[in-house]
Amino acid sequence: MNKLFNQIAINIIRLIAFLVVILLALLIGKILGDGLPHVSFKFLLTPAKAFEAGGGISIQLFNSFYLLVLTLLISFPISLGAGIYLAKYAPKNKLTEIIRLTIEILSSLPSVVVGLFVFLVFVVEMKLGFSIIAGAVALTFFNLPLLTRNIEEAIASVPDLQLEAGLALGLSKWRTITKIILPESLPGIITGIVLSAGRVFGEAAALIYTAGQSAPAVDFSNWNIFDEASPLNVLRPAETLAVHIWKINSEGIMADANQISAGSSAVLIIVILIFNLGAHYLGNLIHAKLTSSR
């Protein structure tokens, strides 16, 4: 009887996993099927046109990548330090519990609330206006708890024998962590970066109030970060791809809004898939190189 119940449970779990895969495949297939016919090099390399047909997503795509880089530059060092501290240095006391509780609360905050907070502080009070830097700060609030938890779990998953072996060889605790523990936990850390990158590409609500809903023309030959026309200027407004999809569907001011929306959604899915698969391969490659397993 126990074997029968066990087999039934296993089959139910397999069925659930199979259904999840099928649902994901249907969702991605639907988005790609509707959008890929509208994707071309012209679509990717030309800017959007507000009231005309035939526009592209070049500026929105660049803004999404630029926001990703800025957000990771802000959030990753903080999350890495917090993850190392919580995994290897933090004692089990009230302070550590408060830190973990704060991380959990931060991860559960609605994106609209975070967007409004950053809007009031950076856009209104600090008078920065809608800008890339305000959007990066808003996205950092989402990335910090996610990255910190993933980095902490990745470091904690490395057996304590690794740390003990390093200490036995005369290495300091910090050197053992940086030279042995971190390389071993690198695939998990890469996974955390991938998850946070997906949040950057998919987030729209917070960016509407911070990075803005406009995509002014920029000069891609001008890389002076202090110039207003430069794409690297962090004080310019920047409509991302996710915000662009929301905007053209909600306003309906574009002549070919349905086609642009479908094509943008397909590009968004493709970029996330490429980034995930590429990061998985890169994480394994770096792990193998640093740990000399090849």
C-alpha cells in the first residue's frame, strides 16, 4: 500500500512539472508566434515614431540594457557584501534576525510603492526629474533582497569543510572566502544576477514614475556622459522596452500599435532567454576555470 501511495505521489508531481513546462511553452510560443513576424533589423535599429507607422525600438532596447548595467553596478557590490556577511560572519542574534526580516519586507514591497517613493525623493525633492539614475535606484530596491538571498544561499551551500581546509592551511578567513568559497559558489551567484536582470527587463510600474515614459532622440556617436544628447547621460529620461509595451497598448497613439507591441514583446522574451542561457553557460565556464576542474 505504501509503495502504491508513493508511486501515485510521484506521478502527480511529474504531472504538475509537465503542466508547468507545457504552460511556459504555450506562453512563450504564443508571444513569439505573434511577434516574430514583425521583428527585423530595421525594427531593432530604428527609433519609435509616436504617430506614424514603421517605428522601431532601438532607443528603448538600449535604455533597457543601460539600466540593467547601472542597476547591477549599484546593487551587486552591496548584495555581495551583505551575502558574505550573512552567510559567514553574522552571529545568530536579534540584529541578524532584523536584517533578514528587513530583506524579506523589502522583497515584498509593491513596485508601485517603490516607484512612488523614489519619485518623491529623487524626481521631486532632489529635482533630478525623470532620469535613468532614478530608475536604476528604484530597480536597486528590487534587486537587493533577491541578489542578497541568492548570494547568501550560494555561499552557504558550499560545505564548511572548504572553509576549514583553508583555515588549516594557514589562510585567513577572508582570503579563504574570496579564493575558495566564492569561486565554488559562482554558479549560484550568476543565477542571482540572471534573476535580477529579468526583473530589470520586465519591470514597468516603478520605471513609469522614475525613468519616465519618453524616449528622446540621442546621438549614438556622442559618448560624453555629461552631454544631454549622449546615450550615457544618466540624467536623461529613458523609456525602457517594458514601459514602451505598456505605453503603446494603453495610449493607442501609434498607427501600428498592435504590431509594435507584439514585436517588442517577442524581443523582450528573446533577450531574457538569451541572457539566461548565456549566463548559465558563462557561470559554469568561470566556475570550471577558477576551481581548475578542467
